[in-house]
Amino acid sequence: MYRQLLQSTPREVLNWRLLYAVICFGLMGAARGLDEGLISATVAQKSFIEEFGLQSKSLSKSAQANLLSNITSMVQIGSVAGALIAFILCDKIGRIWATRQLCVVWIVGVIVFITARGNVGQVYAGRFLMGLGIGQTTVVAPTYLAETTPRSIRGLCVCVFSGSVYLGVMLGYFASWGTSLHISNHSPRQWFIPQTLHLIFSSIILLMTLFAKESPRFLMKTEQPEKAAQTMSYLRNLPVEHPYVRTELIDIKDQLDREREATLGSGWIGPLKELFVIPSNRYRIMIGLMAQLLGQWSGANSITIYAPEFFALLGTTGQTEKLFATAIFGVVKFVSAIACALFLVDFIGRKRSLTYGILLQLVSMLYIAIYLTAVPSVTADKVKSSATKHASTGAIVFIYFSGVGWALGWNSIQYLVNAEIFPLRVRSLGTSLVMCFHFINQYGNSKAVPSMLLETSMKPQGTFWFFSAVTLLGLFWVWFFLPETAGKSLEAMDEMFSLPWYIIGRQGAAMTAGQGSVADAYDGGDVEKIANAEHTEEIEHAERQ
């Protein structure tokens, strides 16, 4: 199917204009990645620990864990608000202007953070503002990419965003590792110089939006059909009259007309009702919410945020060694995300790629859980026997494997499926609510993990058994509930989600293959359907005139 779709896509469609749009919005994934990579290393650097009292003797172990989790998770709190704001801004001012304002908020937050000079309250304020901008990226960018890219490579293009997450993670890890090598442990420059990566990326994205085009689907939704046609023609590098461009525009208009007929009110109340009253939309929102819940509590993202601590837990000693191991972890995730984008999500499908990723993650979590149960409280002086050393090395290797599984599975799918399953009228709201839930869970996870690892709580081994159980549950959920969306136009998914709920996940894609859109008719050579759609469009155009 993938080859057939690619062959039916005119060569002109794969052009530099599309590439520019994908890079501009795909790079926004680095916002979240930079924060995860930088803060995980920053809170482990001696300069930051000393300046903000993370290991103050006046604090109990529990209080130290709370201070650490408060600093790391403050971006997630801001991101919850950011994800909600993004829905309003996306639909009111458009995808382009929403991007510009989030870049400004992001920049202001970084400046407040890096000028804190020992003031923990200012750290909280700065990181909250950063989250306000970063949270919006997870709504704006995937939505724009899903709306502007051809369906034959939609998975690849949206996965540029998820791949950029690990570009940011990797750069953040290496920047912190570099400053720990070359700048004194007692100088604040050791931690705030790497944070300037935020300023570099936000400025690049802000400048790139000056030359980017608005989403044709947003323009059509806001009653600007002529401009939508011109923009679609520009992005596809084809004349407006070309059948490929016309079929896309007809599909967009057809879906909008059907949605307006079924509307349950104006303003934001109408789309909100549609999300939870219409059965097909309820199934969509369930997919989005469950993907975030199961993905965030599967453990891999916790390892990203607290990577140095986890490597220390498995026997890696020395500040520089822990940061270097963490940097390599970033490389592994980045390469895996790129491989997934290029070779898996469109070629073998979203569902199979996610299944393989979860299986690899499950094996990794189980090994680490078994190892920590057999050899609890691992430190350098306790890893003495040859067998224990090899087992410790194996556990560290499986940390890397868990990163591969996460990059191939949940990390790619949580953005891609979320961006492509919702109808146009409720897409911004649906994506916003799901990403709000994403950050609520990420906040809860990043807040809870330091306490979960304490000997007075679940302990390290119990924490990894918990991650293993959630990962196993996720595997079953994917098999039964998640439908395959690869190769379907955004407008053609309505047919699949209208099936009975117990069929959608296992048979929905096969039962609705080639149904539901003029684009499918174009690919399949259904001349009669194309002609009927074009005739309808001509009549409506004449009526408008």
C-alpha cells in the first residue's frame, strides 16, 4: 500500500517548499527535547546543586527529592496551560502566528530562568513560562505538519517533530557534558551556557516562520477558499487546476461541509460537545488519552529526564562518566527516531512500529527489574564479582535498548496519531486536550519518580516492575484498540471510526481500505467519483459567484 501511495504522488509534490515547511515546524520538537536533555544533566551538575541547595544538609532526603522534582517538573505544569492555550490560538490566529507568539514566550521564560542567580522562586517562574511556550509546540507543530503534508509521507513528516525531540535531548546532553569537562564545578556558567541552546532554536524557528505558508486546511476552515487553493498549489508545486491539488481541496471542503451539518453549537462549546457526544469522536479521544497515559507511565520518558541518576543506580560512577553515558543515550534515541521516521511508520505502519517498540521496551524494563531485584543498591564498591559486573553492564545496555523501543514506539506515535485522527473542525481542540493530558501525566511522572526510587517507597526494583506492568498493558491496548492510520487521508478516516468500537482497532483499516475520500478515488482511478466531486465543486463555485 505504501509503494502504491508513493507511486500515485506526483514527483513535483516532493519539493523544497514542502521540505522548508517540515523543517520549520518539525524543529519545534527540539523545544521539549532540549528541556528534557538539559534539565536532566543540569540538576546533576555540582554548580547547579550548590547554587540552589539541591543537596543541602538542612533538608531531609524526602525534601531534597521534592525540590529536585519541583524544578524538573515545573515546565510540565506550564506545558499543561500551554497545550490548552494552543487550541484557542491555533483556531483564532492561525498556525503561523501561534508559532511566533510561542517562540516569544519560550525566549522570555529561558531568560528568566538563566538569570535566577540562586533564587529558586525565579527558577520556578522561568521554567513555568518556558513550559507555557513549549507546551504549545506539541499542538501547533504536529497539527500543521499533518494538515500540510501529502498522506503518502505524512508519517515521515510528522515524525520529523518527534525526531527533533531527541535532537534536542542529544544536544542538551552533550552541551552539559562539555561544560562539565571544561568549566569549573563552582561556576554558574557550567549550567546556564547550555541553556542558551533554547534561545538559538527558538530564534531560528521564529525567523523561519516569516517565510512559511499558513495551513490550507486552516484557511479553508476560516472561509478563505481562494487563498487555501493558492497555498496548496504553492506547497505541492503544482497548478491549482491539477487533479492532485483539486482532489485534496475537494476532500477538505467535503469534510468541512459534513462537520458543519453535524455541528452541535458555535464557539468552543460546540466542538467540545462534538468530541464527547459523537461516538466516533469519543473513540478518537480515547485513543489520544490512553496513548499518553500508557506511554508516559511506561518508564522510558522517566529515564530521559533522570538519566544520570538511573545510570548511577546501575553502577556508573563519576560525574563526567554519568553525563557521557547520558549523552550517548541521547544519540541512541535520536538515531532510533530518525530510523523510525524514514523506514517504519509509513512503510510498515503505525501499529506494527509501535508494537515492535513496546516489545523491545518491555524486555528492557523486565531485565532491569530482575537485575535490581537480584542485586539491589548497586554502587561501585558492590559491583565486585565478574558475574555482577557483566549483569550491571547488561542492565546499562538495556537502558539504551529501552530508549530505542521508546523512540520507535510511543514517542513517534503519540504525536503522529494524535495529529491525524481528529476531524478538521475539532482537530485543534482534540489535539490540545490530549497534549494537556500528556503534560499532566509527564508532570505526575517526573514528580513521582524521585520519590518512587527511595528505599522508603517502591525502591528502584519496584519502580521498574511497575514500568514493566504498564508496558505490558500498553501492548494489549495497542493490539485491541489502535487502528492502522497509515495511508489514509485525514478526511477518509471518518469511515473507519464510524465502525463498531470493538472492530475499529483490529479490523478497521482493512474494512475501510480505499473508502471515504476523493483522494482515495484519485489513487484508485475511480474516474466517476472524481468527476462527480469536481462537478459539485463547479456548481458551488458558480453559486458563490
